[in-house]
Amino acid sequence: ATRTTSADVERADSGIGQMPVRKWRNRASETLSSLQAWEAHRPCTDCGERDLPVETDVQNCNQRRADLCEKCRKRRTERKESVLEFVNTEASYGEDLRIIKEEFYLPMQAAGLLSQEQLLGIFSNIQELIDLNENFLEILQEEIDQAFDQGDDDLMTVCIGEVFLEFVNMLPAFQTYCLQQSSSVNMLNALEKEKELLRIFLNVSQNDNTALRRMNLRSFLMAPLQRVTKYPLLLSRIIKATTEYHPDHGSLREAKSRIESHLEHINMKTKQEGNTWTLRSFRQDSKKKREVINIEMRETALKTVGWLREETRFVMEGSLQLAQPPDGQWVKKGSKTLKFQNMQVLLLVNMKRVSETSLESAEPGPVKDAVLVLIRDKNNGKFHLLREPLRLSNCIVSTDPDCDDTFELIEIRREAFVFRDSDRARTHHWFRQIRRYSRELGSWKKRRNALPNIMISTPHTRP
């Protein structure tokens, strides 16, 4: 028989002694017990609370829900339902807008029932609202689809507040429509009594057109008013179901504040024009009151410069103190010798339109123009311009180390102004922003090695 050597013997044990094996097994058992204990008291991924119910359903494929407490599970469900309600009701509102255009406006136009001026008086800026709704809804639906594609069944990655703020420029379009609503209804009533064919068309449409759901034209014309007043309620529901640690929580609150401020402004404008109807009233705290004032000033500035709203960006706005030095020696005497007056100042830039979305949310396009609008403090309920807007392409902005609490703006061949804010840091911020656009747009920048002061021909030139 062949004798087997020690090298040919295959070991059947683990290579370690019996005592280490028992210790290792005991340690593994203790570790498993610790893991099970941690699993039983793991923290909730949303609120951090412990003592969660142990997940016993081994078929549960949504592991994220097993890491939530009962309260947070319910909150996520409520948030998902609120987000879907926001998107679905926006889609329904858009369908009503398309009915207004396709079932009323276009047939009335094709049949020659009303003139173009009369159609504009009744339907106002309905096409602008349609375009805004389509773009807004498209972005919202993309957010929903992307969340589902990434496995986010709770829609926690959908940020309604951020999207709403991107389309905040749609609020002035609602304002235009709401302020014309009273005159639109009065015109429709008068024309319906006057024109028999129009009256027949509206009656037949309501009774025989199934797309109208037996609703008349007046009911559909109320859709934008109902939608804009429903935004705060829908946003409030999402805010209530969104934890304060969610990245969209701050944007949701800001969006709600912005829409409420616009609604207050619409109510105020409606009362000023003598209309009896108003939108739903909201509690007006100091913050909303300031925002309403800002909306009024923006409208005054836009009306003055005559730019398109979608091509205008408000870079800065707020209260500044303004003085006009009598000569060029004010720096030596110090700013204390100047007589300052409070002024509302708005820095506007006119930009090339780069997309259909809000200019505030995307990278700005090339700047075509920039102006500084000076508005006196409100008097008798209205704002008044101090003078025509200061075109920054014709201005030189400078500061002096000896008077670092002010900065000077000189309009070439015309006037000089000294500005300051009550806060020195904000004064410097105003100076940097105004100087930036002055340098970008100033015609003197095209001259090789040219200095701005060379082109100044004014008695306010400093020595």
C-alpha cells in the first residue's frame, strides 16, 4: 500500500482551535443581536424619532417607507396628494383656457360676430395666460415624471415652490386679466343684448356643445380669477405636509407670500378704479404690505421706461437718500454739508429674452439697457417720479475714500447725484451694482485706454 505523506492529508477543520471558534460564534451572535436591537429602534429618516414599528412584510419593496415613523409616513402621503392636486388642477385650469379660445374666441372671430376690438375687450390677455399655463404645466409635469423615473414614489424631490418662483412673472398677467374682468363682463352683457346672432351662438354652445359641460361663457371667463385665488390654498397644503428641513420649504413660503401680496395689490387697484368686486382678502402683515408697495413701484417704473415685462429684470430696489451737490467741492467739505432727501430707487435692466421661463430663474441674457428710476415717497396714495430715468450708459459712477458712506453718479453733460443708504454695507452694494452696468453699457468703454472722466463736460467735475 502507498503511504500518504503529511502534505497529502486534507484538513477537515477550520484551521483554528475549538476555543477561538466558540468565541467567534458568540461574538457574531452578539453582533446580530445588536443589529436587531438597532433595527428595532432605528431613527426615522424624516424626523429622527426612534422606536419605529418593525417592518415584518418581507415582500415590501419600498425600503424607504420602512425607515419612517407613522407620522412621517402620513405626512409624505399628504404631501404627495397635495403636489398631485396642484399639478392636476393646473392642467384642468389650462383645459378651461383652451375651451375659451377654441370654443368661443376662434368661432366668434371666424363668424365675424364681433370686431377684433370687441373680442379683445371681452377676452383680454387670454392668449398670454394660455402660453404661461402651458409652459408652467410642462415644467411641473417634467418634475413629476423625473421623480417617478428615479424611484421617488413619494415625490419628495419635486419642488413646487422653486418652480412657482421661476414663473412668478405670470402674476402680473393675472393682474391684467383680473382688473379688466368687470369691464369685460359689462361689454359681453351689452353686446349680447344688442346682437341677436351672438345671443343665439352662446345659447346653442351652452346647450349643445358637450365640451362646455353646460357652462356659459361667463363661467369660463371666471377661471383665471378662481385659479389665482386658489394658489395660496394649494401652496398652504403643501407647506403643511412639508418638513422644515425639506429644501423646498423656504421657496414654498416665499411663493405663498408673493401670490398673496399680488392678490392684495389687485384688490387695492380694483378699489381705486371704483369696482365693487374684489378678490378673496388676505391678512396683510407688514411684510406683505411692503411687497404690495414694491409691486406698485415696479409698475410705475415699467410704465415709465416702456419695456416689455418679460424682458425686464429688477436688480435692486429700495429706499436711498439722495442729494444734489451745488458744486464739485462737496467731498472736501464732507457729506454732512449736503441736504439729503429720502427716495425710492429701482435699478432695472433690459435683457434679451433667452427662454420662455422667468428671467429671474435662469442665467440672464445680454443686457441691452439699464436705468435708475427715482420715485418720491408715496403722496396722496400715488407714486411720482422725481425726474426721467437715469440711463446708466450715459452715467459715470464713482466713490471717494474720504467719503466711503456715499457714492456719486454723474449724468454726462447734465446733473450729478450723491446717494447713500442708512446701512454702509448696502451703500457699497448699490454702488457696485450701478457701477457694473454703467461700465458695461457706457459708450466711453469703446475708446481705447479712455478714462470716464475725460468725457465729462459738466460744472460738477471734481478738481
